[in-house]
Amino acid sequence: MKTQNIPGFLLFGFITLWINSSYAVTSTKVAAVVIPLPTIAISASPASIAYNAASVLSWSSANTTSCVASGGWTGSKPVSGTFTTPVLTTTTVYTLTCTGLDGKTTVAKTASVTVAPPPPTLTLQPSPASIAYHATAALTWSSANTKSCIASGGWTGSKPVSGTFTTPVLTTATDHTLTCTGLDGKTTVAQTTRISVAAPPAPTLTLTTSPASIAVGATSVLSWSSTNTVSCLASGTWTGSQALSGTFTTAALPSSAVFILTCTGLDGKSTVAQSASVTVGGHPLPPTLTFSASSSSIAMGSTSVLTWLSTSTSSCVGAGGWRGAEALSGTFTTPALNSATIYTLTCAGLDGSTVTQNATITTTSSVVNAGSKMGINIGYVNDWGDRQLTFIDVMKQARGFASLKCPWDPVNCPVPLDANGWPTTDFGVYFITNPGDPLARPLNTTYPSMFGTYKLSFTGQATVRGYNFGLVKNQVYNSATNTTTADVIVQPTDQQVALVFLNTTNGVQNLKLLRPGYANGTSQVFTSEILNAIAPFSTIRMMEALGTNSNPATGWATRKSVTDPTQQGSLGIAWEYVIQLANASGKDVWINIPDQVNLNDMTANNYVVQLATLIKKTLKPGIHVYVEYSNELWNGMFSQTHNLTAAAVADVSSGADPTLNYDNINNQWYWGYRRAAHQTLKISQLFAGVFGSSAINNTIRPVYMSQYVQPYYTEDSLKYLNANFGAPSQYLYGIGGAPYFSPQTAYTDIAGLFASLQTGINLILPGFSGLSLYHGGIDYGAKFKSLANYYGLKTLMYEGGPDLTVNRTNQAIVESAESDVRINQVVQAELADAIGCGNDLFMYYKLASPTSDPFGAYEDLTLSTPKSIALNTVAATPLSSYNVCTATMTNQLFIQ
């Protein structure tokens, strides 16, 4: 059979040939097979691209044996496939030609890739970028692939695609923007450059009187001169516009007078003011003071300008955000501020009185800082350890009133007191005492805020003397008001502040002793120093200030009174002061309920109900309250732990609370922890009764705290609550412990201390993470984070930080470590890991203390330390920077 290929169709049949008889007959069968035509499909994705971009060609063919590229590409190609173009700058056509099965027939297809025009580019540069006030600068620009440009901001109108421009004279920082349109008529490119303008030269002014003291009816001559000013205006005893420099003769003056001159600077905004007094007949006017900030709210890292003007004054001194002598009138540019800062200025008058003003500058940031996850514990308020400078009036931290025989001992040497707690006879009182220093450092280098002139005042009359310290000067008794005032001067060699009061008729009342830098009559309660120190943090924990450990309060009537002369003592400070500190600082507050109060009291005297009512009435809106039942109910050092266990045993034995042994565990220690959890639930319910249930876990945040290294007790307590009272997240905000780290072995030098301390911190860090997931069973490896995640709670560390009292063999080494840079690094490492592992709040312990109590971030709030620098550094760092959760402190560099 013979076969023939015929493209396009198939023919099959017989051809028969008849031949005469002389030949044989032949029959041939012919088959024609036709091959299908070749086909191609090709496309580009995307078909339209940006300038200098690429596209992908995809193709497939059928009935082909080979393909060849042409146009934008070349060479043999497979019959199906993909091809990524090079980056393209012009529209390109890609052709693919494939040969059919017969080896002759071909088919071709194309795919186009459309390329947009090149993007426009633009550079815009000022020269110079910073100029003097009232100067000019040049702008230079060039562009490519553009067809037009337009200016905006500090200049306007159409501009050539390249060129230069000289600005007019500038008096403020000015942004210049140039926008150019690309070749496609649609795409634009813009550049903005800022020309910074230096502040105008500060205006200056001097103003004097001659003579400054005159007889009644005489005159004086004012002389003044100013620079960098455009106008001057008089006020006080004279008025109206005045020349920029000149003289003025007063009218005959019948009494002392103050002349004020205020001149405006070149910018038309800044001012400078001076006052000059003329004393007539030897009777100066009382002092006056105006004090303000140019901006009371600034962005973090910015500055503000303080301006003040005093009259009839002889000297001024700063406190709070600044310290030291200041001019009688002037301006001061603050450093860059990252937290709210209070500046205090006190000026002494020519008449012997003083006047004080405050300027508060708050900071704002669009970035959430790590300080939002950090808090600080406020220490005890007492005479020997209050380095945190809580109250302006140090009487509130005083030890108590005692007899002249032993004025240091109000317990064994008491004096009779009136109904309000004030002494009714001669007495002594210790305001500030100091523990010894192993390194024998001078006290004025470790506690400088103790020294200076205190302002004493009280109702009544007495002869006041310093007891083994300092000087009492300028004592004055005013018979019309029955008040006594004096200056108490504490000198650099003094070791304490204690006074004795002699020759009293009926004792004294309303005794106040105001710290240096604060004037009689001030309404400010807390020092600017403590308000500035706590500014970087979100929360203050008042456990020690409230005297929580072994607090004897049993009912609302037994609490500390805000009217008590001193706030030192086992009851802690009054709740009113706790609320006032939260209001003054704007910080969330963590409070502790004394363990002996009766939570089952159904009368109106219920301690927690009364407290919640007080908080609701007086706490500023927006401040959150963390509520904890007592403190460290696992710690056998404190009486509340033993009270808790005994009460739990009694509740089970009497049947008063059968839930404590709901699973027949028959373990008094577990009963105790469960009782603490139940008490916390009751506190939550009592607050809900006052604030409403919607406030729980919002404004009011009940927390259950336990031992950091034994989270299985917390695990059991949560299982207990869940089984008996429903999901804990309905009435609890969070759980947690106190991650202290300490030297794990004894040491003989500071290098050994830090080497051992690193071992200690690496035992703590794993606890910040959830480790293995917790599923509700018994898991002694569970951590607070995994427990909190399972029950829908937050994780909070009520205390934490380095504990150098463990394995302490040499206090001098510990004291040296407190000022070593390595303590900064380990503090930062712990905080970074706690935050990086996603925990919600770390309450560092504590704000300030003498070095003999080596926990304080400060030894004196006016002196930075490596620990305070570490805390403030972390607090000011964006929260997003802490996103790593590690099991060890991997940075070994701190071991020097």
C-alpha cells in the first residue's frame, strides 16, 4: 500500500487498472493522511508596565515541532514556555513563529508590552539650608523627563524645569515645594526643602532707679537701654509707650513704687521685662512674681522657654526641673524634654517674705513608648528612708513628737497630745535621719536635697532650736495671728534635721517645715522632684507608702487620717494623699487593701466600699486603679501570710467557706492561696457595687499576685476560682509575680558580684514567656504568661529588679555596684525581655532609697544613677523596639 500526505484532509480508496489479457491485472490502494495545522497562543503579563520594569511572556502551541523568536527577543524557543523580559524602557513587540508537523507550514503570533514613559525626577537644594534671621537663601533645582513645574509653600507660580531662585528675607523657617509633571502629563514628582531661620537675637533690657531709696515726696530717675527690640511699654507705677532707651523722672512719690518696662523683640513676639523698685521711707512693697512657659505642652524631644518677672525681690532660686540661683527677671530655654516636667521658682522679697510660682510643661508623642508598660513602686514615707522627697512639708514624714529627754523616741518618750495629735507641751521631733554609709561618703554628695534653708511655721509661740544640727534664724512671732515663722538652715556638715520646741504655753499646732526651694503659703503638696521622677512611667504602686505589710487597720474608722500631723506609721499614708498624688501626676495607681479589713461587713462602714466611694468622688477621670489584696501573701516574713493561712484553716474547719477545700485537697497552704484569690474576687465585687460592673477591668483593675518562682500556686488558685465562681476574666484583670534576680553565690569583689548576678538573671528571664502552651490541666511547668493567656488575663510584675541583698557579704561592694555601669545594663536587659515577651506591666522596685537599702533607682531624686538612667532610657524608647523574647541575657559585654 502506498501512502501520501496531503495537508488539510484525509483521502482513502482504491484505484483499479484493467490491462489487456497479455498482461497481469494490478490493483493499488492509496491512503492520504493530512496533518492538523499548527496553532500558537502568546500573551504578556502584565501587558503594560512601568518604565524600567519587566514582563513575563507565556505561550503554548499545538501541532508544532519548533519555534523561533523575533522582534524583542531572538533564538529558538520551546513549543511552550515562559520568558521574563529584560527591564524595558520602550514599548516592545515580541513575535513567535512555530513550524508545523509537516516541517513546512508555519504560524506566527505577537505579544506587545506597552512601557510607560520614564518617570520624572527632581532635585531641589537650598543654599544655605540655615540662615540668620532676616536673611535670604538660594534655591537650585533640576529635573528630568518633565515638561512643567509649579511652586508652592514659601514660593508660588510656574517655574522652569531647571533653575535658581533667591528667596525674600525670611524671619521664620519656611518650606519650599516644587512639583513637576512628567512626560505623560499625569505623573508628578515633588520635592520640599526647609530653610531654617535662626532665632532673632534675644532682646535685652536694663532698668535702674537712681536713687533706689528716697524720702517721702522725693523723686527718682529711671534709666533704661535695650537691644534687638522694636518697642517698649511701661506698666506698674508708670504707663504708656517708651523709647527703646532713655530716662524718666518720676513724680513725687508718697510711698514705695515698682516700675516695670517690657520690650518686644525683633520677631514681634518675644519679650523681655525688667522691674525697678523705689523704696520710700524704708518700707518696701511685698514681692510679686509672674512665671510662665512659652509652650505648656510640647512634642517629646522639644524645648520650651520659661519667662519670669519679679518685683520688690532680692534673689530667686529654682527647684524641680532646674535648681540654683536665677536672675530676678529673665528667660530660660529648657533642655529637650521627654516627660512632663515641673519648674518651680521662689523669689525672696525685700520685705523678708517669699513668693513661689510653678510652670508645668507636658510632653506628647505619636509614638507609644515602653514607659506605657512600666511602673514604679513608691517607698515608705518616714524620716530615715524617704529619699523620694514625697511631701514638700517634711512634717508629714516626721517620726512623731517626743519629750525633750529623748526627742528621737516618741514611743518610749511620749508627750501629751490634743485631739488632733498636736503636742500640748514642750517637745522635740525628728524630721530627717540618715543610715550609715559603708563607703563613708559625705552626705552632701549622696543626699544634696537635704541641705539648704527650710521654711518653718506653726500656730503658737515657742523658742525653737536645732537638735544636734544646724541653725534656726529669723524667728518671728506674730501676736495678731498667733503664728511663728523661722528659717531652718541645714548645713553640709549636718547629719539630720531635728528640732526642739521650748517655752511653749500650750504646745503648738499646724507645724510645717517646707523643703528648700518652697515658700510658706504654697498650695503644692508633693515635691516637683517626685512628680518629675515618676513622669516617665505609666503607673505608681503605693504598697509601701500605704504601710501594707502588717497593716493593723480593721475598718474604715481605723485608717490613717489626712489631718494627722505626720503620715509616718504602721497605717501608712492617708488614702486622700494617694489619690492626690495620682491626680497631681496623672499616673495610674496601684493600691493594696489591708489584710485585716472585714470584706464581709455588710454595713455602710465596709472598708472597701468607703474606699471605692472616696476614689470615685475624688480621682480624676481617665486614671486607672489596680487593686491588690494585701502584699506577698506567700512571704513568711510578713504577718499577713500567717493571718491568711490561719483564716483559711478556720474557714474550712467552721464551714464558713467550704469552697476552699472543694476538691478535698486537704492542704492548708493551698487553702491560703485560694482564700487570697477569693478575697480578691470579693474586692472586685465591692468595687463593682460602687463603680458599676462595666468599670471592672477598665477603670478598676483587680489583680491577683503570687510568688514568681512558684506559679503553680497561681495555677491552682485560677482553677479554684474558675470551678467555683466562673471565668476569672469576669472579675480579675491580671496575674503575676515579682521577678527579682540576685547573685547566686557568695563573692569577694565587684567582678564576682556581677558574674554571679548574670547567672541570677538567666534564671529569671525564661519566666517572662509562656513557654509551652497551657491547656488547663496540672502543669507545673506553666508560667504566668501561659496561664494568663489561657484564662484571658494580663500578666503584671508587681515588683522586680536586681536584689543585691542575697549572698551579701560586703556592703561596701554592694554600694560600689550601685554606681557601676553594669547595673544599668542588667536592669535594661530584664526590662527589655519582660516587655519583649509581651507582658503588660512591670512595676520596678523602687523609686528611691539610701544605699543601705539597695533597691532604689535613686539615692536622691536630684542625682541620676545607673539604675535611674536605665529605667528612663527604656521608658523613653519606642515600645515597638522591644519585640524580642529571650531565655538568657546573651549580651556578655557587661562583664568587664
